[in-house]
Amino acid sequence: MVAVAIRRDIAAGDLRRQVRLERDGRVASRLLALAAVLDGVSREQAARLGGMDRQTLRDWVHRFNEAGVEGLRDRTRPGRPCLLAEELLPELAALIADGPQIERDGVVEYRLSHIRELSRRHFGADYSQGGMHAVLRRMGFSWLKPRPIHPRTDLAAQEAFKKTLPKTVASIQDQHPNAERVEVWFQDEARVGQKGSLTHLWAPTGTRPRAVRDHRFKSAYIFGAVCPERDTGVALVVSRASTEAMNLMLTEISQAVGDTAHAAVLIDGAGWHSANDLMVPTNITLVPLPPYSPELNAIERLWQVMRDTLLSHRLFTDLNHIIEVCCTTWNALLNQPGRIRSTCGYAWAAPVKIS
């Protein structure tokens, strides 16, 4: 075998210096082999030095002559073709999104094994468990726990509320011409008590971790309101939910609203939100949400963050301890820049600017 001439515009010393900077071990081995050739070492010995045979070294010499050091890097390999053509993925995604039928499929939710069977049955694509998991990720699917909805929830009413909210806010604007802008606030209450909740945590596979959970019943309520536009909020912690507490909450919101603004406060149908003796400040207009629609109240997402990260797995000694922890938790979230805006910001509830 006739040795292929190697380019000599790059010295052996330069190649060895490149080895010290190279993070890919395979490229470093090839550089050492080529440096040895440039130093006059036989091709057979240089190949052994680089951990390859002479024919492989010959191939790398060709690549080095063509592209220099970059030619020694492994080229991207196309890999095996996908079992399911790219244009069929939307159809598979639609089948998964539709969910199973108990009469037809015998299950109430699709697990990974069921989706693999779905792929085999409809498309003849027999994926492994890991392969199907990768396909699901590529299609944008995740293993999520659904949020429960009330049987009487009216999804059409919810969509209509989202679409008509700008008109509602514009109407509030017309009724208060002295205000320069209308701020959209979300108000709700969260119960925090000794009989708390558990959340997920990382633990060794195959184990069942334990966490403290109280079985007593002392509790308090956080009356909270947030304005995502301004990334701010106010709250009160009280021992029970009542119209009196709601009146105090409205006073807090009124003081937090901008000096030249009017607040449209979105509320649910709790009794103390519509009581006859409720006193609504002049710079606030209450906007009721559709019935059974907690998912439209953005502050509910903040309650979930609090429970998942700051309030779960807690042991409260008494009511005063609960109130203290609630105040500390609320202040901790309020002191995180961007927290309320990112957690509670809904595009359909964007503020209306007054011209």
C-alpha cells in the first residue's frame, strides 16, 4: 500500500498544541497520529499510537488533507429512518388527544403501552418504549395530571367571557372618564390549614417516600389580589372568610390601585363577593367570572405555586403559626420580581389603555 502524502502547511507541533485544547478524545487521538507521521514515524506505528489500523489512518489523512483539523471530526450521521413518517405525526397526535373510549379500548387513559399499540394498529409502526417516549416529546406531549373541572362548567361561557372582557373593561372605562387607565386585577381566597397537602418530591426509584401530614383542622384564609400588568398584589390573612374580611380586602386593593387608574377586579361567585353589605370603593368595579370557572381566575395559579413550593409538608402548631407562615409566604412571592406577571398573566386579560 502506497502511503498518501500528508499536507505539511500545519506543523506537528501545532497539531500537538491543538491536542491540549481539544475536548473530543477521538479527534485528539487522530491529531496525535498525524503529528507522529509528520515527525517521521512509520504509518504503522503512528496508527497504533492513535488507536487505529493503518487503513483508518489513511482515511483520516485524506480528510485532513481536504479540510485540515476540522476534517478530523466525526460527521453527523443520519441515523435510522423514523418508523413513522413526519407527515403522519399530526394524525397520531390527534388520536392521542382524543383519548381512549372505555368500550373500545378498555382503559380510561392512554399509558405508554397503549400509545405503542395505537401506533402499531393505525400505522404499523412498532416503537420500543423509549422510542415512543421520544416521539411523544417531539410532538410536544408530556405526562400531566389533569385539573378537575365541575360537571356544570360551561366551556362555551368561559370562551365567551374571554372574548367579551375587553368590551367589559372598555365599558368600565366609559363609566369612569376621569381614570387614565383600567387595571385588571384577580381576587380570590386560599384556605391554609393544619390538614395540609402533599406534593411531589425526588426520591430513589422504587421507594415510597414519607412526609409529615397533620390531621388537625385549624385553618386560616389568605384573601389575595394581583395585578399582573404591574407585577404587584395585596393580601390579608384572616381566621375565617366573611363579608367583613372582603370589605377589608377591597380597601387594600383600592389603596394599591394607581392614582390615575380604575380597577376591574375579577371575582368568583362566593357569597361574600356579592353580599348586600359589601362596600365597593369608588375606584373599583367588580367583574363576576362565569360559574364554576376557577381556571379563569389567574390568582389560582399563584395559590398552586404557594402550596407546591412553600406550604406543603408543613406542621403548624396553632392558628397564630398558620397566619405567620401565610404572611411570610405571601411576602416571599411578592418580593420575587416578575413572579406575579409570569404566573398570573393571561393574554386575554390584557389591560385596556384609555386614549
